[in-house]
Amino acid sequence: MNTLASCPECGGKAKWEPPFYVCSVCGLALRRQEYQRLVDKQKEVLYEAQVEQGEGQDKKRKRNRDYLDWYLGKKE
Ligand SMILES: [Zn+2]
């Protein structure tokens, strides 16, 4: 069983010390359920952030392309 996990608060190493996950960096102690809930929530947030970032990049790319079209169109 893997007893190392990452702390949902600071990302440091958290050790499974029944019945808690104890973070070796910030000292956060969480019961397994609480820990799991926080990690799941963190994953959701991370996923949403990635989606947002992806959309932002698409928009930026599109803007660059529009500008290029406009620029090339003007030159002709
Ligand atoms: Zn921590």
C-alpha cells in the first residue's frame, strides 16, 4: 500500500498515519475521507483550470490568425 500522498493544501508529502494523512510540510492532518474529498475537489478545480486555459489558448490562436488574415489581406 502506498502511504505517500500529496497534501491538498500545500502539495507537500503527506504520510498515512492512521487514522490521518499528515502533511510533513504544513502539518495538515486529515482523515481519509476528508483527504479524499479535498483531493477530488482539487482535481476538479485543476481540470476546470486546464479547460479554461485550453479555451483561452484557442481564442488567442484564433485572434492571431484573424490578425494574420487581415494583415495579408491588406498587403494584397
Ligand atoms: Zn501541506
